[in-house]
Amino acid sequence: MADAGHDALDAFEQLAARRRTSLLLDGERPVPDDLVERLCRIATWAPNHKRTWPWRFAALTGDARRRLGEAVAAALVDDGADDHKVAKARTKYERSPTVLVVGCATDPDDERAAEDRDAVAAAVQTLLLAATAVGLASYWGTGRATTVPEVRTLCGFDATDRVVAVIYLGWPTAEVAVPERPPLRFRTVR
Ligand SMILES: Cc1cc2nc3c(=O)[nH]c(=O)nc-3n(C[C@H](O)[C@H](O)[C@H](O)COP(=O)(O)O)c2cc1C
């Protein structure tokens, strides 16, 4: 293979290393709907054993972000969470112009369900890299939002689907510190 491959790898490495989990974004500047949809379409190039296509995407903007917060806050009240945590959950999704919820189909077969979830995680990373490439800040969150049934309903997911990622997406206002990676655990075994 020609050495041009190294340039391509350098460019890809820089993209991968540049992706950060960041909430330093402009909550007032919208991310175009068609851009978000394109990111989701790119995400579906992730590998997927048995070609089950288990991913589901719901882009929440405008008032839908508030409704997401209300659903999570209500669940936290039921959990007996403290007032501060409840109040934060109620408004935190409005920090970014788009909150992209990524779901995964479930399967009665444990091995299939695990592989499908792995495929959705691969799709999420593909999406985050694409978002980075276009200059967007992103933040993969999980927490209580992933287990509230009303969140699945809000997103139009099936009751049996699972939420894998709640992704804040927006245009960056500043850069976050880089969490450096520890030494690579790698060996070649022959
Ligand atoms: C499955 C998964 C769930 C995550 N959930 C959260 C979360 O709920 N809150 C959070 O602050 N970060 C969350 N993160 C992001 C990590 O904290 C972040 O990737 C890590 O600190 C490394 O930073 P970097 O992504 O900028 O390299 C999650 C990451 C993954 C893969």
C-alpha cells in the first residue's frame, strides 16, 4: 500500500483524539435538524452482527428537552432523591440545543442482546467522531434518564427498547481539559 495511508491515519488519529466529552457549548445556537439526522445516518455504518439494525435515534429540541427533564425529575422524586438533584435534572437538558437519545432494541437471547448493545455503542462512537469532524461539541451521558419508561415514550421508542446514550450536542464555546490516556495495555502474542 502506498505511504499515503499514513497521512490518512494521522488525520483519523487527530480526529479521534480531538473528540472530547464536553458541555462547554452554546445553548442558544441551534444545530440544524438535517445535520443531526445525517450524523445518525453516518452512525449506522457501525458493525452489527446478524444485521439486526438495533439502533433508534430521537433528536429532542425546543420544549422536548424540558419534557425530558420533567420525566427524569419525576422519576427522581419517586426515588426519594434530594431536592438539588431533582431541580438539576429538571433543567439540565436545556443546556444544549439538541439532546440526541440513542436507543437499542432488546432480544430474548442474551448473546444477541449483548451484541446488539455493542453495535449501538459502536454507532454512538461513530456519531461522536462525525460530530467532532463537523466541529460540534458532544457529551455522552447516561444516568437515570436511561431507565425512565416515559423517556422511551417521549422518544417514540418501543417499551422493550433500552436507552444507551443521552447525547448533548451543540457548538463549542471553549475547550475542556484532555483526560490523557494511561500507558497502552497491548502486546503481540505469537
Ligand atoms: C457508556 C458511557 C456512559 C457515560 N456516561 C457519562 C455520564 O453519565 N456523565 C459524564 O459526565 N460522562 C459520561 N461519560 C463520558 C465519560 O465520562 C468520558 O468519556 C471520560 O471522562 C473520558 O473523557 P473524554 O470522552 O473527553 O475522552 C460516559 C461515557 C460512556 C462510554
